[in-house]
Amino acid sequence: MVESTQSEFVTIVSNDGFEFIIPRSAACVSGALRRSLDPSSKFPEGISGRCELGEFSGVVVEKICEYFCYNEKHKDQVNVPDMDIPPELCLELLMAADFLDT
Amino acid sequence: MKTDFEPQLYESPNMTGRRQTRQSRQPTQPQGIRGPRSALTDYLASNNISAQQIRDDWDRRQAEAQRQSDQAEQESSNAAEESRSPSVLESPEDPVQKRKRQQAIVRIKNSKEFAKRKARFSGDYDDEDDDDLLALQIHEEKNRPKPGQLANCEICDKRFTVTPYSKAGPNGGLLCVDCSKKQKADEKKPPAKKRAPGIGRRQNQANLLDGLTPHGTQSLLETCIKKVADYIHDIEDFGDLPPSLLLRLGQILSRRRAVTSRTLDLFLRPQYTSIDLFDCAKLGTDDYHKIMASMPRLTRVNLRFTTPMKDQIFHYMMERDMEIKDLHLDGPNLVTDACWRQLFMKLGHRFLSLKLWNLDSAFDNETARLMCLHCSNLQRLKLKFLHKIDNEMLEEISTLKSLHHLSLRFLNETEIKTEPLLEIMSSVGAQLETLSLEEFEFADDRLLQHIHEHCRHLTKLRLTLNSTFTDKGLTALFTGWSNPALTYVDLNSLRDVDMTNPAGPEESIGLASDSFVALMAHSGSKIQHLNIASCRHVSYKAFEQVFAEGKMYPNLKYLDISFSTVVDDYLAQCIFRCCPALQRLVVFACFKIRDVYIPRGLALIGTVGATIKIDGITQTETI
């Protein structure tokens, strides 16, 4: 676990215990996660590479992780279509996006 | 082709042939004695038509056709051995028919339908041969049996009735129902028309104007807000969205003109102190009451397109003695002068900022005078397109001693003198932080002098649409000015307007070369937003000097140089080099920008048909 400061992947945990392991570079799209996962920040997240999003459920966190990867995949492309978001999730996701600064 | 009219030929000679036996005997028979003759034979004879001749003609044609087909077969086998003939017309036929068909094909090639089809398939068919093929297809389609007629199926030879839905077979003939079904299953959809590698200009420019750079994904936040706006009618309650998101949603919904009585409810939060709605055109008078009643703690009211707002709303505000500090209203034209005056008298002392747009039936000089009298704490004043005020009210503005932000624009038919503006400058100029004077056409260099003398704290300066300021006057303003560097400068349309002399007079009018250099020398270090659109007299040299190597404008994010027609690819690259933080460059009518390499994250707006390269991605605009 201590080694994971340099690890390529980070773990995002939802409030109902789902864990999502995604590339560090993808997670750093989010301003909030970038700051907390920065090893020099001395936050526990930065040291363990494990980030708990206690306010959001698994469904929302899954969608967020999907966006991180979607963004990573398309960052060098032109005219990228918007990611599809199920309407019933959009308000929660909006709050999450605001919180995570993405 | 032969098959089309052969059946008819078949029948007529046979029939006449039968009769012909009798007719042929005719001449040998002695005159006067005649066997039984039908009325038709008589008729034909009287019209000098001989059945014998018809039969002979037919026999001859048959023989000829036979001979030709033998010949053609030989020829085609020979040709196949040597090389395949380029012609698609391989079937044998007589030269007259062939010529006719060729003519038909030429006609088709010139027709509109051909052009249309060609366009539809363009990309797939582009050489001569394909043109021929397409024309032939159309030709065959035209010669097909009409719906209702009978035809033989091209594949199974079954006889069937042609309908408008009958499908064409692989060789151009029609197919029966069963065969068309099979054919349909086999047939794959033709590949969708490939879009040209360029980008659609309209969509592209629309996105750029929305501030979207063309690469990468949008932020999750923005995507979600859009989605929420899409489904606004299904949403019961926003939950506790922070005010910043509420504002953004309000903007998007206003732009889509989706703010209605129903959606308004989502924005009414009793605990919030501000409301911003940029399109209230669909709200009724009751809705304004609802806003005021359900948000009693309002201190900031920002409503645009407020046509149905009436006196009662203001009366309600006054009765409740609401703590409104910021009142921004666009177009409340049903509010009377008497009501405005009352409002200023009752609540004016609390107002910190007042912004009004587009008032044509009320708000005259007297009301404005009362406003200046009672709203003595006003720090921010913006009045745009108020029809009934003029010079007289300008003089009153100088009595607003705590004014920090002033923004004025009159109707362009209102003639405004320079003197009242000078008075404002000398009385409140020293504390002004922002100054925006649009369309003061006749204000002259004395105003610039006063700004130079009195203003010490300006960060934003907008002087636009004027053809009286001289280059010298503007140079003097920015030279040795004790005001610190400006962050926001809008000097668009400071130029000479004389159709007969497009180059302008010797002594430059408006923002020209010298003043542009002086401006950038004064404010370059801090400047974030610069608009010099339509300042036509800024020379190539001046641009080169301002954006020379080694010059740096580290904070410049927005630059508008539209209608500066001298700017070319080289100058554009110089601009990118000198402005590392640049996010938007607006270049409408800079036609010399043809082929540029733009840094990532920059939106270049207004190019026409230019080739744009971003990090190795090349985009050519389709026009």
C-alpha cells in the first residue's frame, strides 16, 4: 500500500462499498481528486492511492469513472460527442461533478 | 432493348401474313372476279398499304438481326480476347437504336435528375465510366413497364403485375415479389456517404462561439447541466444545487427560451438572496409576484426581457420594504414614470447598483433626476437604450458621489454633447473603476484629456463607435497616464467613416497605429481582454511592432481584431507567440488568415475557408 504513491492506478470507493480501479492519469481530470491524490499533499488519499467518495452511491461513482476513462480516451480527438448520461442520474451526477471539479 | 417492342412486331406481321395469302393472289386474278374480302383488307388496299410489303420488311429485319448478332458475337469474343471493350453497351442492336439510346443517355446526363443522383453517390462514382453507368441506369428505369402492366421477372421469368414498389434486378429489369424479397435480403445497405475530411463550418463556428474548443471532451459538469436542461420538464426539484450551478442552469434555460411559470418554480429558493433569469418573456405578471413573495430575502434582482412586469410588482416591493440592493431589469416597459419615481424615493437609498436596458415608454429626464437625487449610494450605474433621456440627465450623474462603475449608451439619434461628460469625469472620474461609453459619436478629444487627467483607478475602459477621437488624442491618453495598466479594453469601431476616402485622412482618426502601440505599452502587462474590431487604420507595421519577438502579454485571454484586414498568417503566429494565455482570437473579415497552426485550447473565431492545424490535427473548413 505504501508503494502505491507511485502506482499507475488508483482506487475510488463509493459509499456502498464498490471499488473502482482506474488509471491515475484519468482520475486526475478531476481537480478535487488530483489535489487529494497528489503524494506531496500529505492527504491519506495521496499516500494510499485510495479515495473514498462517501457522498455518492456506486451507480454514480461508476458513471464518474466511466467519464474519467471517456475523457482520457478522447482527449486528443476533435469534435468528440458528449458522453451519454441516463436522465435519472443527471442531477446527482451534476452535484458530483460540481464536488469533484470536473 | 429489342425485347421491348418485339411482341408487338410478332403479332402484326403474323396477322397480316394470314391475310396476305389472299391479297397476294389479287393481282393474278382476273379483273372483276374477287373472292371474299374483309372490310379491313379493303380499307388497307385503299390506303395503299400492302400486307405483303409489311411481311417482307419483317423477314428482312429478322434476317438482318440474325446476321448482326452472329457478327457481334464473333466481334465480342474477339474483343474479349484482346481487351475488354470500355463500352458498357455490349448487347447487339441496330445502329439506329444504338444512336437513339446514346442520345437519350446524353440527354439524361444533362438532366437535373442525373446531377442529383450523382451528388448522392459522389465519392463512389467519379470517373467517366461510372457516369455512363449511372446514366444507363436512369435510362433503363425510364423504359421499364409502368405500374399495372405485366412483365416477366428478370430472375425467375415468372409473369407478374408491375407495381410502384417493384424492385429492379441486377440487370435493370424488374423482379417479381418473391425475387425482390430475396434480393432485398442479399442487398446490403450502401455505405453511408462519407463526410469530407473538413469540418462543417456552421456547427464548428457555433461551438467556437459557445466557447468550446474543438478537441477533447466537455467537462462532466457542462455535460450534466445540458442533460438537466434537456429534461427540465421531468424535474420536480433541483435538490440543493449551489447558486453557481443554478445560475448556469438559468443561463442555459434562458438561451433555450425554456423559462416558463413551471420551470420558474425550480429557481425559487426562499433562503437565497439573489435571482438571475435572463429570459422572462414567458412569465406572466403573477409570476413576478411569486418571485417577490417566495424569496423575501432578495437583495439582488436580475431579470431580463421583463415585458409583463407592471407597477404592482414595484408597489409590492415598496410595501414589503424589500432590501433590494441590486436591481437589474431589461425592458420593464409597462412600469410608469410615477411608479419609478416612487420606487427611487422609497427604496433608492439602499440601491448599490442599478442597471436598466431598453425603456422606451417611461423613464424620462425628471425620473432620472430623482434617481440621482435619491439613490445617493449608487456605486454602479448602467443605462442602455433608454429612449427618453438625454444631455439633461447626464449632468445629474456627476452628483452621484460614490459611483465606481459607469456604463452609458444612448440611442444613436440622441445627440450628446461632450461637455456633460467632461463634468462627470471631473467630478467622479477619480474614483471610477470601470467606464463604458458606447456610441458617443460626437464626443471629442477633450473627453480623452479629462479621462487622462482625472482617472486613477480604471481597470476597464470601453469607448466605442466614435469617429471624432483622433489618433493623437488617444496616444496622449495612454502616454504617461498615471492610471495603472488596464485589464479590460474595448475600443472597437474607433475609426473614420468616409465612403469616398477608405484610407482615412492624413491625420488619423480613431484608434490607429500610434495609439495602438501606446495602448499596449501602457496596459500590456495586465491586459486580459482587448477588442479593437473595426479599427481599420492600425497598420501592418504597428501590429508587427506590438507583437514583435520578445514582447509578452501574459494575461491576454481574449483578443478581437476583426476587420483589421492587414492581419495575415504571419501576424497571427506572432500573436500566438506573444500571448501564451490566449483563449479566443476573433478574426472576422481577416481574409489573409489562410493557413495557421493554433495552440491547443485556443478558439479561433471567424475564419473563412482557412486551414487550421492543432497539434498535428489538420482541419480544413468547408464553406
